[in-house]
Amino acid sequence: MILGVIVIILVFAVIIFLSISFYITIFGGGPFVPTPFKAVEKVLKHANVKKGDRLYDIGAGDGRFIHLATKKYGANATGFELDPFVFFISKLRKWIFKWKGEVIHGNFLKHNISDAKVVVCYMLPKTLAKFQKKFDKELKKGTKVVSYAFHIGSWKPKKIIPKRGKISKIFIYEI
């Protein structure tokens, strides 16, 4: 009897968790689609991340950009993830694999990112256009914004790395 109640509670909790995740996918930044690790490496390389750089990942997913930027480049990296299910995955991966960096559960629009040297994002174009307003308002001259796969609003990229194999285009902007 107790086991049955526990199972029902767990199933109910998972349904609520996934419903929230679905809602965020529809009305938030977009679905969680992990960036291939080779693409993560390529994005960070072309972003010219340096030791001590303040890097933000908007829509951090499982935290792979944050981890690699911290581990390989020595960046001070923080990500923002709105989806509680994906945020949980990022915390789990950090704990299991001893990943570095920090992923914050919440909307990055409520955080100040003016100290950024590099901002990376993998979001849908409509969401990126909304984020452009915050970037324009807060980011300082010289800050790089790197978007994997999609163009950002009305900005003109400084450089576009063409699609190669399974790695999508990379758009590099400089404020």
C-alpha cells in the first residue's frame, strides 16, 4: 500500500515536472537541444575565450559550455537555465562528472550581465531578437556574443563560421 502511494506521488511529480518543462519550451526560450561537444569546442575557440574572462551561457542546458569554458580556457563561467528539468540535469552532471562553473536556475533577464567578456547562446531566432534588447542595454564595448546556429535580431555579425558537417553556423558579434 505504501509503495503504491509512493509510486503515485513520484509519477505525479514527474508529470508536473515535465509539464513545467513543456510550458517553458513553448513560452520560454525554446526546447533543450544539446549542442554537440565538437561544436561547443569550436564556439569557444572562435570566441577567443581567455583565462579569467567572464562568460555567460544563456540557456545553459546541461552546462557543457560552462564546464568546457572553465576547464579548458580558465574562464569564470556562469549559465542560466529556465527549465527545472534541464537545470536538474546540469546539477547532476556537475556532481557526477565534477564539472566546473555555475548554472543558475532562473531567467537571465533578471540578472545583470554587464561584466561579460563573452556571451554564448543557442536559442531560437525569435528569442534571440528579444534578448538583443538586454544585450544592447547592458553589454560593454568589446564584449563578444556568440550564437550557435541562429542569427541575433537586427545585428550584423562580425564573423560567420560556416556550417561544417554536423556543426551548424556560428555567428560572432562584437558590441
